[in-house]
Amino acid sequence: MKIKSADFVMSNSSVESCPSDPIPEYAFIGRSNVGKSSLINMLTERKSLAKTSGRPGKTQLINHFRINDNWFLVDLPGYGYARVSKKEKKT
């Protein structure tokens, strides 16, 4: 499949706030700093569609990207060794 268009749709912290469009979603889940955002950028052939960083835990929200106007790629927050404050860990 050729990806002709890839657009950022939204970021949110709650599953209830995700887009309600009745189209398929393909989500990437895994440890922090494993390359989920980089994989999305490679698949869409866009260098900065999904934000990347050398610091673990950069993706802290659920990010939706509409692909070819008929499905979503979803970049989920990583789990594991991300550096966050004690206050953020409690929420």
C-alpha cells in the first residue's frame, strides 16, 4: 500500500477523547524510546510527522494520524524507563 497522505489529527490523554470516526486504527505500543514514533515517520516518509527525541518518555499522549483519509496510525505513550516526576507517575 502506498501512503499518499498522512496528517496529524489530535493528541489526548484519554481513550474516551479519541476520534470517533468509524475507520480502522493501527496502534504502536512498546517500551519508551524503542522507536515507535520513528517507525511512523519511516512508514509515512515524513521526517517529523511524529515527534521523536533521544530522551525516553517524549510521547506522553495518544497521537492520531489520519492515513490516506481512510485509516489511523496511533502513536501510544511508551512504558518502562521514561523520566517523569513523582507527581506525574501518580496520575
